[in-house]
Amino acid sequence: MVKSTIIARVVDGLPLAASMDDEQSESELAGYKSQAKAIFKKLNLQSEPMCSIESGPYFLHYVVDQGVCYLCICERSFPRKVAFSYLDELAKEFHMSYGSEVEKTNLRPYAFIKFDTFIQKTKRIYEDSRTQQNLSRLNEDLRDVTQVMTKNMEDLLWRGDSLDRMSSLSDRLRDQSEKYRKDARRLNLEALYRKYGIPAAIILGFLLILYLRYKLF
């Protein structure tokens, strides 16, 4: 079954809405909700539009639609196709209700918490994947979820951190390389000045004396 749902803005990871979970679920899922927030921070407009992420006894499924990420934490036994159908239904209703407000810069976290009413109603419909209604949805939904990428949470977070570190190291090396080039250029000029500066000054002085002597006399 769907244990929890979180909706966030992709560009900055701002949480827009979430399901109101009971105390037991809140305690059990605290770590997984932290993982969900980490996923939101890593998302961008070029990320996979659909993904399933394994984490212990749960799957974190998400759908990105029109700049908003819809994520649910589900038990591993919960059918993926039902989970993505559930997220699609949330996405359609949320965009219809709040789509024009999502990009506002002054939004506060969980600005659309009232959407929980629709989340809870939809969650109850999808709780039993064996019902005729959900089976009908499965037959009508032509989306092939076998093509949806599946990742491991530890690998996702570790790899993401590694990429961040590699990017940081690359920037640092580029800055150091530029500084080295500037220092090398300056040292070369100083070496040339020490080697040829005095002789060049003597020659120029001698030529200047000859020039003045020729002009004056």
C-alpha cells in the first residue's frame, strides 16, 4: 500500500503538499522521508520523468510533471503500475487546482497542504490493488512501467555525492590551472627582464645618445 506521499517543486525542492500520516507511520517513515527530501534536492528539469528507488522494505516512486515532483513511499509488494497510476491521478488534480501558483517565488513550504484531502481520498481507492476498479485502471493504462528506471537509494545518494565532489574538484583544478598559467607568465616576464633588461637599457641609452648627437651636431 501507499504509506506516504510528498509533492515538491523541482527547481528548488520546495515541498508543496504532503499526506498527513498518523504518528506510527510518521515515526516509521522518518528516515525514508529524509531520503525523499534528498531526492528532491538532486532533481532538475533534465532528470528522469519517472523512477522507482529501492530502499529497505520500501520503494520510493516518483513522477515529474510540469515542474512538480509527485513522490510516494510504498511497500515493496505494492504493484508499480498502480503506484504510477496513483501518482498520475494526483498530478492531474494538483495541476488543475494549483498549476498557476506553483512558480510563485513567495511560496512557503507546504503552501497547498489542503491537497491532503484529495491525497487521502485517492489513496483509499488505491489501497486494494485487487479491486475491480483498480484492475480496470490497469487494463486501460497503456503506460509500460517495465521501462521505468529502477535505482538503489544508497547507490543514488553515494553516486550523486561523488558527482558533486568530482564537479567541485574539477572547478578547483580549473581555477588552480588558470592561476598557474598567470604565475608562469609573470615569472617568465621577470626572468626575461633580469636576463635582458639591463643590456637592453644600455643599448637603448647608447642609441639615444647617438640619435641626439646626430640631431644636434
